[in-house]
Amino acid sequence: MSLRWPLTARNICGAAGRERMSSAACITQQQAAAEADAGQQAVKVVLVVAVALIDNQSRVLLAQRPAGKPMAGLWEFPGGKIDPGETPEAALVRELREELNIQVVTQALQPLTFASHTYDTFHLVMPLYVCRKWSGQLHGLEGQQMAWVAEQQMQDYAMPAADVPLVGPVLQAMRTAIVDS
């Protein structure tokens, strides 16, 4: 079963989403208004989605941000922006096809956790999924370097600040992949 909740800049959780996520994790229009009233400036919220692709050797795929992009050289879980009107699952299916040349069905995406991180000029909200089944020949179509990384190697890969808290849940998913295989 795929977890779905409305992800929009106006209402990250929505009434139905609050049933699935703790109220502390919800970013709502009311909170933004309260912060603005308290003298804080509104911040741009960027919605992206990422995936921990785990292979049959319990390694996870990391992609290196290419030169010329923000945070170039750092390693991240593959994914990308969620287009308006697009679900996180649909965005992942599209991004994986466009960036890695693989096909994934939404039923193969399992929600794992999410990141909520404030950078200097925006706030990033990023649901993270796990995927263990895909088809096609994996190839970086945007020239990005990729690495299959074992659990004991994860600390060797510098990551953007928003990705760092995701590592613990991903490591746990990598460990359970051995049992699930």
C-alpha cells in the first residue's frame, strides 16, 4: 500500500495528512502566518522527493551532484522536484526514468521517512521512499557519477544537510533488505 498525502506549498499535511503524520511534522498555512506575525519572514518551501534504491547485495545507490549545480560534489539519494499536481510517487517514477534510465512502478515504492530542512534561501521538504525492484539498465543520463554504497561505506560520502538525517532510516532499510530478499 502506498502512503499518499497532499503535498502543496500551502498545506504540507492537510486534514487527512495529519492523521498519517504527527502534528509537529506538519507545516501549515496557519503556522506560516503565525511566524510572519511574529516578525519572521515567510520562506519559500521547495518540495522534492527521493528514493533509496537498494540492490540485491543490500547496497544503496547514491548520485553525485554535478559541477555547476548548487551543492556540487555532494552525494544524495536520487530524486527531484515534485511538479504541480504530481504525486510524490509519480514524480519519482518520472525522475528515475529521466535521470537514471530505469522503470519503476509506484507499487514498488515504500514510504520510509522524510526530511524537513531550512537552507539559507528556502525550506526543503523531502519524502524518502525505498525501492528494491526496477527494470532497465541503470545509467546516469545527466552525466552524474553514481555509486552503489554498502552500509559500512556510507560515512565516506559527503551529503547535503537535508540528506544526513535520512541515513539512519536508510541503513535500517538496507539491513532489512537481507531478510526481505
